[in-house]
Amino acid sequence: MSKLFKICLIVWCTSSVSGAYAQVLIVNPENSDIQLTRNSVRAIFAMRTPRWPNGSLIQVFVLEDKDPLHSSFCKEILGMFPYQLRRIWDRQVFSGTGISPITVKSVQEMREQVAQTPGAIGYIDSDLINDTVRQIGDPL
């Protein structure tokens, strides 16, 4: 019995590690000295905070709902499931009180769009960071 448990534990650990993502928040390089709390990140990605502290507009970029990195970002950074975030956006759009973020098809497109758009924020795998975007530290 304990041998079977050990085998199951090893299989579970190796499968969960291979699917793990180390996502990081990125912003346009023009955004300087931004410190975000977990609640402020949630508000930004829920499209409830439209401006940075300096008054400039925030442009939010996200991956498609089914993308594994998007799912990981929602669960680990925002503390919600992707469908919950989608409901928030849909409610705002259909009620006429807000807009949805811009959806990109790949992390490379995410990085390019954030790099080219003033006030932009998004997320990518930590392995894909380069000097075209600025990484924000972990939300407090």
C-alpha cells in the first residue's frame, strides 16, 4: 500500500511541476516605479481601475481564456478562476459600464503590445522577459 502511495505521489509531483508557469506582470517601460498590491492588480485586470496613479490611462492585455498561462495567472496572481474574470468583464460590457481588455493570441504578441502601448500592463512567462518591457515585482 505504501509503495503504491509513493508511486502516485511521484507521478502527481512530476505532472504538476511540468504544467507550472512562472508568470510575471509586465508594463510598458515608460511606467516608472509602479508598486502594486494584490488588490490593485485585481482591480486593474477586472477593468475597475482605469488609470495609473500618475493619471495616465491603463491598457490591459490578456491571453485567451483557454491559454494555460492565463489560467495560471488568474488563479495564482488574481486569486480567481478565468471564468470568474470573464463574468466580470461581460457584466461590465453588457451593462454599458465598462470595456473588456485586449486579448492577444500569444505571449510574444503580449510582450510586443505591452512594449509598444503607453500605459500597458500584461503578463508573460518569466523566461520571456527582455529589455522591451519592464517587470513589476510580486504584488504585495
